[in-house]
Amino acid sequence: MSEQSRRPRKPGKPHRRPHKDPVRVLAFEALRAVDERDAYANLVLPPLLRKAREKGDFDGRDAALATELVYGTLRRQGTYDAIVAACVDRPLREVDPPVLDVLGLGAHQLLGTRIPTHAAVSATVDLARVVLGDGRAKFVNAVLRKVAQHDLDGWLERVAPPYDEDPEDHLAVVHAHPRWIVSALWDALGGGRAGIEDLLDADNERPEVTLVARPGRSTAAELLDGIGEEAGLPGRWSPYAVRLTEGGEPGALDAVRAGRAGVQDEGSQLVALALANAPLDGRDEKWLDACAGPGGKAAMLAGLAAERGAVLLASEKQPHRAGLVAKALAGNPGPYQVVAADGTRPPWRPGTFDRVLVDVPCTGLGALRRRPEARWRRRPEDLDGFAPLQRGLLRTALDSVRVGGVVGYATCSPHLAETRAVVDDVLKHYDGAAEPVDARPLLPDVPALGDGPDVQLWPHLHGTDAMYLALLRRTA
């Protein structure tokens, strides 16, 4: 027997094994995967939840709590970091990342949920003892007891600079967005304080799951019948959209399992519909989706093309993503083709197509509701990396369309450097051989579309991701 094991315990300090809470352990594992592997929570969390259910560790309420802990902690990470920094005696960069993840989970329970204070602290300290060890659990306990001294509003008064002194930094801390993203969103949105605060608030809300009934294979009415009146509502703007109001698992629906429907944000649906409905002179036989992965817009376009006797070519550079496109298009009622090809060095001849969609790779700042970790992962210099590719893809798209044909340039980012700056530069390059088309009439009944001719959708105004669309017609 070791000397340590023979040492008598101190009176009043009974030994207690930490309670291994599977919900919080799973949430911690998800946060570590996001941090260590640059993974996305929406890809990491579902298999972890599925495995927990199969083991019998989880029920529906457990899964809901784990999801809230992961997404809530990620969304508010910047705010919680500022609060934790005020409660520790060292720079946060000197605190081990696993410890910061546990502290973030604890801070979210204390400041962002209705979990009672004592339960939030106790459960998080138990988690720390399980995943970090007793020594660091004491540190977690001390920090969380300081965090628990104020509610969220009280902490924001202490850690956020006054709005009048530094508006962007104030909004960054209060609404948990990096300062450079606040500045970029504000520039793109325009207007005063109310609009940007509404947008930042919307980025921190849990988005609805939206389904698309793929044209020619299903209808919104069929999806609503399968879901039931209490769990689903028609889309706001797209006639093919259905919103899941009660959460639920989309993969459990027959139409989704069979590929007749899929998960697709309504903004993404509107982009495809606008391109498909843009007026053309002459033939309308050949359509191209030049950046088709993972296949949502391509599946819509293929169905719409089939209804008119047209054919879609879906092109995707990455072979594994081209495979996802092929899966999404399987069962389309009309002919189509999927190829793995570089959209900047295409295998097709110039002037081949009547309609071309190019949904370019971008920073993804328009989908921060769905990928909250992206706001902490992206850097301003990422814009420089995307810029040449975005311009190259749009130029190739214009080369690929016939005179009189239409190109749709789309991004899931409202950043002006990825939207209007790209379009303006490419139009200058074409020197009158291409012109803008007003996209607003092609999104009927959608309000607040701005001065045109391009369209910017917003989470707080339209309930969609912040999708951007510019339509361009080839004139020579």
C-alpha cells in the first residue's frame, strides 16, 4: 500500500467520485473536435449523438441539451472568453484549450441557459474532474464561482467597451462576433445601429431546418403531409420549401430518404429559382451548375430543367463532392450529367450554355447561424485567398454562356469583397460584353431587396442565410 493511499482523509472532505454525465462529456468531445481538427459542429455532432443513442445513453431531451451546449458555447465564445478573461489571473492564451472548452461550457450554462447556478457549477466541475483531472477541476471551480457572481447583462456592462467610445468593439463583445466581421457586415448592410444589432442577434439564433421538395420528384404539399401540421410550415418565399417547426430528424422522412427532398436553406432555393426564371431570348436547352457540390442547387436546377425539356450539366472540382452531387441528382425525371472538372479550366466549349450558375467558394459569413465556429476560424486575409478564384470562376461562367444567355453569380457571404467587388471587376474585364440583369423581380413577394440590380438576403430580414445573387447577361 502506498504512502498516499494510507494518508487519512481530512475531516469534512469525503471522497466523491465525479459524476460522469454523458451529455456534458459528449458536448466536450464535440468542442475538442472543432478546436483540434478544425471540424464543423454540424458534421461532428450528429454521429456522436447517433452513437450515444445506440448505446442507450441518450434520449431526446439529452440530445437537445447536448446540442444546445455545443452550439450555444460556440456562438457565444467571444463573449464568454471576455468574461472568463476577467476571472483569471493570466492571459487566456496561457490556459490550456481543453480547460477553456470546459470553462466555455460552464459559462454558457450559467449565463445562457436556465440551468440553476449550483447545478451548472457542480456539473461542470464534475466534467472537469472526468476529462481534466482533479487539479485543473479546482481551477475550473474557482473561475466559475466568479463567473456566477453576475448575470450576462451584468458582465457585459463590465467587459464590453461603451458603444459611444467604440461601436464596433462594443457590438463584437455583446453579440459575440469578431470585430472585423462586425465591420464587414455593417458595411454590407448599411444603416444605423438597430439594423446591425438585429443582424448579429439573428446570427446567434438557432436556425430552422428547411426542406426542399425537389421539382419533378416531390411537392411541398407532400412534405407537409408527411410531417404533419404541428411540425411543419410552408416556406416563406420558395414554393418548394417546408420549414420544420419542431426540430426533428429530416432523415426520418420518406421523401428525404428516397432523395425526392433534401435539406436546403430557403435562400439557396431562391438563388436557383431566380436563375431558372430569368428571361432568355432564343433557345433554353443547356444549363450548367459550375460549382455544384454538394448538390442542393443542382438538384433543383435539374428538376426545373427537366420540366422544360432542358439538360443540366453539374460540374464539381472535387471528386468526392461530385459524388455527393450525383447522389442528389439520382432519380431526376429528366436527363442530366455530373462531371468532376475545374470550373476555371473547363472541358466544355465557350458559348455552350443558355443558363449558368456559379456559386463560388467563399468565407461563408452568410451562414454563421449554421456554422457558428466559422466566425472564430475565419481571418480577414482569407478574403485574399478566395478573390482570384471567385473572379476566375465568374469569368469562365461568362465565357461558357452564349450571347443572350444568363449567368448567376452567388455566394453565401455578404462581404462586399466577395459580392459587388467581384462582379464589378469582372464586368470591367468584359468591357460591355456583359450587363447586369435586375434580379429583384425574379424573387416575387420577397421584401427589402434593396436598390438592385443584385440581391442580398439577410437572416434578420428574410429568415434565410445571407445569400448574394447577381445576374449577368452576355451581350457580345
